[in-house]
Amino acid sequence: MRTIKCGDYHELSVKAAEILAGCVGEKADCILGLATGSTPVGLYQELIGLYQAGKLDFSRVRTVNLDEYVGLAPEHPQSYRYFMEGKLFRHINIAPENTHLPNGLSDDPEEEGRRYDRMIEALGGIDLQILGIGHNGHIGFNEPAEVFTPGTHAVELSESTIKANSRFFAAADEVPRRAITMGIGSIMRAKKILILVEGAAKAEILKAAFAGPVDPRVPASILQLHRDMTLIADKAALSCM
Ligand code: F6R
């Protein structure tokens, strides 16, 4: 595991954008695994800036997102599809058909998970996966559990995740209770992984994930076993390491 220590969130976002731009530079039709949440927003702004400056071309890039809420339509303002359109896709020259998220409206979320993994494989696999980490150590929506779940699957969200995500909804009871998420195996198959962590509130879980044992009760700890994993974090997040 490689660690890049950044002074602040801006530097973290710039560094992450450099790595991602390097990936697109090496392989114009690369497959990028993307995340939602607050942490990658600065990265997406940097990518938009690079595109507008003529330094980055997304015309052949394909993207696959980690997760989507069950029951939310793409046009729902809290859906992850809506988030990605607003924060990134609409502002760059990516072809809509090259952007993929699990279908939250599927009648059969488990089958949708299997379809999603087959689709990723058919694309050729993820070249670079961007991740954030939840306060309970989740990656994607892989919540703390007794075992790691390999494939993309439907999950019941934990109370702590529902509470954390309620900041985006009018009330906690509007947060969907289920989501479809890439599994741990789907994530670990990515050729490279870049995890972005910001702020003192993530310091304890960061230490548990990367300085403790590999344990499904801290899902991100599995990343210790990945061959090409980079942690980009600010000083505050690294303060317990
Ligand atoms: C987002 C995702 C989540 C977030 C995590 C951290 O697609 O899968 O695992 O990365 O909840 O979220 P933020 O960045 O908002 O702290």
C-alpha cells in the first residue's frame, strides 16, 4: 500500500485528479470505477477543470459506479445517478452510454447485481477504482459483517449509514433502506485502487482499516491485501496512524 499524505482537501483532490488523469492518458478507453459521497467531489471538480483546459479527454472512457439506492429513479435528486450527472458527467465529454450504475429500479436487485458484475467483466474489468470510506469502515455499501460478500449484491443499510446519509435527505426516514453495491470481490478485482480519506472524523476508522487486522467487521481492511492500492489522505485523517 502506498500512502500519499496531503496538507488539505484541495491538495488531496488535485493529487487524486493527477492519478486519474494519468490512467486516462495511458489508456484512452480505460474503465474507471467511481464513487459518490462528499469526499470525491473535489476530485470531480479538478477533472472538470482539466477537461475544460483541454488536458483531459473522456470521449472513450467508460465508468462504473460502486452503488445505487434501491427504489430511486435516475432522475430522483438523491439517486447516485443524479449525483454523478450533476457533479461530473454533465460537465465532461463522456458518452452517456459509457456511464454505468446499478439499476436501483430493478425488480430483482440480486439478479441486477449479477448482471452488473458480468457487465464489468465484459468491459474488460476496472482499471482504476476510486473509493471513500464510511465512518464504520464500509466501502461501497459493504457494511460491517461476519463475512466479506464477493459479488455485487443488494444490502440492507446499517443505522449508522442511514444516519450519515440523511444529511442529503429532508429527513432520516426518507433515506432508502436498501442499496445495490459492488461486492468486495468486484472491488478487489480492480487493477488499481485509490482510496480518498479526509478529516479528523475518519482518523480512527482509517487506523482500524489499515493498521489493524483484515476483518469483515471493518470492510475496508481487505484493501490491505490489494496489489496496487494507494491511500490519499489529509493530515487530519492520518493523525492516528
Ligand atoms: C459512495 C460510497 C460510500 C462512500 C462513503 C464515504 O459511492 O460507496 O462508501 O464512499 O460512505 O462517504 P463520504 O465521502 O461522504 O464521507
